[in-house]
Amino acid sequence: MIFDLSTFLANKDSTFHLEGELESRALAKEGNIRVIDPIKFIGDIFKVDGEYELQVNIYYSINTDCNRCLKPTTVKIETVLSEKIIIDKGNTNSDKYDEEYIYLQDSLLNLDDYIWSQVVISLPMKILCSDNCKGLCPRCGIDLNTQSCDCMENTIDPRLEKLKELFPKE
Ligand SMILES: [Zn+2]
Ligand SMILES: [Zn+2]
């Protein structure tokens, strides 16, 4: 999505409002995480001491499998894209280019790449269907959230087995 900042850059308004949607793109090597369309964003550009600061809230959801029980799970994520905008009229030394800044060659701001990068950066490392997901039994593989097994009860540490002999069943 491209925003035309020409009026904002030319006059005294102190904020420029941004709002829109973006389609998800292909994720490289992120397991089976899928970003659900659309990615929504809303924010502003602020004029602060002659500089331009971009602050955009991004809202999206992902579909993936719970890391413990493998159940398909949808998670909502919120993240913030916060960057300084540098108006580059062609006289900036390219060596100074920095990923922390957005360089504008003219008054058209295309936010898509920046928003998508922020989405990729903010993807969670670990996703659980719920904080207290019990996961799968490491022995028989059943889902311990919905079923139970006695695998773990039958697997007693041999050292504990010795202790058990000291306390015979009554
Ligand atoms: Zn789970
Ligand atoms: Zn089991």
C-alpha cells in the first residue's frame, strides 16, 4: 500500500494517519506457520523536531500446530513497527544507509515491505494451544489433554524401584 506524503511533507500538520491491510507472503523456513490474511495496520507519522517518526501497530493471526500436542492452533499477534523516516533527496551517502531508517526518495511511502519484515520478526518461537497444554505422552503418543494413559506410572526410575522394596505394600 502506497501513501502519498506530499501534502504532509509540505505543510505544518504534525501527524499523518496511516491505515490499511496487507496480504501475507510466503514464509521461508518457518515450519508450518501460516500467516492468515489480511494483516491489518494502523498508525501515524509524527513530525518531531524536524524529523519524521513512524509508529504503526500491526495486527495479524497465524495458524500452526501446538508445539506440545500438535493440535492446529490459531494465535492473534500484535506488534509495532517503529522507524524514523529520512527524506533522501539523493545527496545522502549510501554508506550511511541503515536498516533502522526508512529512506524516502520522493513523497511516496510504500509500507508493505516494512510491515511484512516486522511480521516475520515478531513471529513467536513457540506456540501452545493453551498455557496448560499437557502435550502428548512421550511413550504412546496419545493427547494427554483429552485422554489418559498409565505409561508414566509404569515407568519408574530404577532407583525409585529399590526404594519401593524398602516400603512393602501393606
Ligand atoms: Zn496443545
Ligand atoms: Zn502413554
